[in-house]
Amino acid sequence: YAGYDKEAQEGLASMWDRQQADGSFAGGGAGASHWKDTAAPIYALVRQAELSQNWDYFRELYPDAVKAMYYLRNLRDKAIDDGHPTASISYCHAAMATAVSAASDRSLPIRYGR
């Protein structure tokens, strides 16, 4: 950011290169089971597009972002179904809501919720 658009774009691409087939992200500080490693790239993708006002990369990665959001949604649903809703679920919900809002502002399709 702030004049480092190329470096910010490279960092974003590096994040998204870690996405797994199930939509999750591995290789973060807390290991493969740490779901926040999935929420962060979604937020970063939206934020970079907002700051640069260039939505091309967002549109390109939109299907991957949806896959990541579905992964988070499934974790949330499993926690609820198992009777273990926690405060951290709200963080998961906030990441999904941010990306859904950005997508809807650009007329991109997404189905959110159970």
C-alpha cells in the first residue's frame, strides 16, 4: 500500500498460492487446523482491491474466495451442529460478511448462509 502496490500484490498472490483444495489455507503460524489462516486472505483480497481501486484481481480470485468462504461456513455450521458455538465463530462470520459485501457491491453472485 501507500506506493507499494507491486509489493502488496506480490504478497497477496503469495497468500493465495497456499490455498488448499478444500478452500482452506495452510502454512500459517498456527498450522493447518488454524481457521484464521483462511479468513485473512479473504480480508486482504477485499482490502487491497478497495485501497488500489483495482478490482481485476478480486474478480480473478472470486471463485477461490467463495471456496474459502464455504470452508469457513462449513466450520461454523459444524461447530453449531456439534453444540460448540464459540466467540471465535463471530470472527469467521465477519470475514465472510466482508467478502460478501464486496462481492455484492460488484454484482458478483454468492449464496451465503445455511
